[in-house]
Amino acid sequence: MMNQAIILAGGHGDRMKAAIPKPMLRVLDVPMLGWVIRACEKSGLSRICVVTGYKAQYIELYLNDRYRTAYQAEQLGTGHAVMQAEKFLREFEEGNTLVLCGDAPFMDQETIQRALQQHQAQENDVTVVTALLDHPQGYGRVLRSESMIAAIVEEKDATDAQRAIKEVNSGAYWFRTKSLLELLDGLSQSNVQGEYYLTDTVGLALERGGRAGVYCTENADVVLGANTRQDLLHLNETARQRVLDLHMDNGVNFVCTDGILIGNDVEIGAETTILPGTILKGKTKIGVKCTIGPNCLIENCTIGDQVTLNAVQAYDSVIEDAVKAGPFVHIRPNSHLKNGVKIGDFVEIKNSTVGEQTAVAHLTYVGDSDVGKKVNFGCGTVTVNYDGMTKNRCEIGDNCFIGCNTNLIAPVKLGKGAYTAAGTTVTQDVPEYALAVERADLKLKEGYSKKKLRSKLFPSDDK
Ligand code: UD1
Ligand code: CA
């Protein structure tokens, strides 16, 4: 028996005034659709079909062939959206199908699995996931007869009395796949919006003598959807606080959470402090006893223990223990800073390895380079890695001392212990322990400025 999921992501979401489909709008650093897919996968559902429609190309691009899609050319409602996945449904008619909204990111594994258990135990044709909300506005209301569900009525179609009902439809349902196929055939557009409502499957199943049930979840967040930018902000605030709480439970320290945004997949060790204005994204992993911030942006980095980063932007890189970097540092992809490296202000590192305890203190660009241990970079060093056609690498041995304003024209290699004099442009390899000096002779012109400065030096001479 095969259980599977359909995620509805074809709607326009007019009120967002977005140029991309609503499910592609982000909560923390992941599109809402990504949250929903993750909930399916955590629940063990790997067979997933996403219904696309409005600006489908954005969703196709994001899914990158990882999941099936069905295209809904015209947005005629949630029931119509599921009809577009008919081919997908017919491939495995035995089993159950979960239908989820792509704009309700907090649906979780526990709700999905418990609802399925109940759906199977009660042998339902459809089981609706519901929740009790203090402010049910905007959601479909659940009409009950005695203890059973009777129907779902949309806010726009509801009477005043029905609008007072606080039990709402989450937009998530488990269907027996065979029943779903039959029920879809019976849907019509006879409602205020002229749409095929998936919600009508409940009343229809009952009319036909089938079974419809309700799984009312205690975690009311799972129903939260976003129809407006205000809703989206609310989802972001909820998600942000949840992540912060988890990290605090793990011993992470926050003195003030202003401007701190941490993605779901970020891991942080105990006794690390995250300071205001810091954004941690993607698969970032941070060790213990670090100080990150203020104002860092870190994406997909692995960071060791006791690291200090102040006003650093770092992407797709590895930063080992006891590194100190900042302020105003840019670590670009594919960089590896080894233990104890020091990076100072206005330094950019790109696609380079920097060896243990090397210091790059100020105003320096290290790109496409392999740097050894205990190297000292003078202020204003540039690895000239691009000749307009190709990128080339520099190799800098252990214990090198690079004078201020050195240009290293790649490809070039400094042997271990090599020195360069300030202002040198290095165009050939420097052997171990050698000094490279590239300078024109200094010329002195005695008294040169006296004439120019006369008015300043001798104001009384001015006529
Ligand atoms: C729907 C439910 C409502 C429920 C709410 C929960 C119906 C008729 N109503 O209302 O009972 O409380 O979700 O959030 O189902 N979509 C398509 N194609 C379409 C229309 C929608 O793919 O033609 C997708 C949207 O992209 C969205 C999801 O279906 O991800 C829900 O659509 P939306 O228009 O937001 O439904 P609601 O009016 O919120
Ligand atoms: Ca909605």
C-alpha cells in the first residue's frame, strides 16, 4: 500500500502582490513550499506531487526535478487543483493521499502521522485536519452534527452563525486515494467564488454514504497560512521565536534578539553567544563558546569552537577553532580558515586556504590562494588572481612575510619563509627564505616644494 502527498501551490495569492507564486515566499530562509515538503518527508512520504499554476516556472526551478508536478492552467479552486494530479493518483490507487496547502508552512510530522492513524483506524474516506482558533477569520469553518463533521463552509459562503464557529479547516486532509478520485468527479462550482472547492468532498462523501472524520490538532500553529504580507510576517515571527527557543534550550546565549534570524537547519554549540543583527542561514554549524556578531551574515559555513566573528559575511566556507575575524570581513565561497587565523578589517578571502595562525590584518584580498602557517600579510596585499581571461592561484609557504602593498601576480609561488618588500609586485616565484624587492631607485629633489608652498611658509611675501 502506498501513501503519498499532493501539495497545492497553483494559486495566485493576489493579496501578497508578489511577482512569484505565494508558496515561494520565504519563512526564515526557506520558501513556504519547502517547509511543507519537509513535513511530508519527515513523515515518511517520499512520493510527492506539487500542483503548480501561477508562474509555475518558479516552482519548477525550485523543485529542480526532485518531485513530480502537475500543472493547473487556470486557477479554478482547490478541488480543481487536485483534479490536475489525477494521473499521479491513478498510478497508486491503493493507499491514502495526503493533501496539503503550499502556503501553510507549519504543518508537522506529528499531525500528519496521527491524523493518518486515526484516518485508518476509523476507515474514513476523508479525514480533515482541523484546529480551534480564537480568530478563525479567513478559514473554512467546520460544521459538526453531534460529534461528527457534517461539512466545511468557506468564510465567504458562511452565515453569521457559522462564522462564529472556532473550529477551522487547516487545508490538510487524508483521503483514501480511491475515494478521492470518486469524490473529485462529484465536485461543482456552485458557490460564491464559482470555484471547485476541495472542502466539498466532505459533504459529498457523507451524502454518498461514505465516512468523513476530523482530526483536531492541539498545535493550532499547523493551520497558520499566509494570505497577506501581515500573515507572512506573523509566520516569520512565530518561526523565528521557535528557533531561538530551541537554541536557548541547547545553551546558546542571546543578550538581545534584535535582528537575529536563524534558519531551521542551523546548529549552534552551547555557550556560544549570538549578538544582534546576525543572520545565520542554510546548513551552518557553529561550535561551542563562540561569539558571533554583532551584524554577521553566515550561510552554509562550518565554524569551530571559540571563534569570534564581528561584522563578518561568510558563505560556503570552513572556519576552524579560535579564528578571529572582523570587523568588515568578507569570506567568499570555498574558503578554509585554519585554527587560530586572524582576519582584520576590510579583508576579503575567496576560494582560498589560510593556514594555522596566519594573520591577514587589514585591507587585503586573498583569492584563489593556498596560504601556509604563520604567514603575515602586510596591509594592502593583493593576490592578482585574474588576468582578464583566466583565474590563477597563488601559493604562499609557511612563515612568509608579505610587505605592505604587495601584488602577487598569479600564478606565483612564494617558498617558505620568503619575504617581500613593501610595494613589490611579484611576477615570478620567490625561493625559500629569499627577499623579493621590486622598486625603482628613490630620487630626491632638494627644495622641490618650497616654491609651491611659499605663500603658506612666508605669507608676508604675498602682494
Ligand atoms: C482553503 C480552504 C479553507 C481552509 C484554508 C486553510 C478551500 C475551498 N478552502 O482556503 O477551508 O481553511 O485553505 O488555509 O479549499 N490553490 C491552487 N489552485 C487553486 C486554488 C488554490 O493550487 O485554484 C492552492 C493555493 O496555492 C494554496 C492552497 O491551494 O496553496 C489554498 O488555496 P487558498 O486560495 O489560499 O485557499 P483558502 O481560501 O485559504
Ligand atoms: Ca490560504
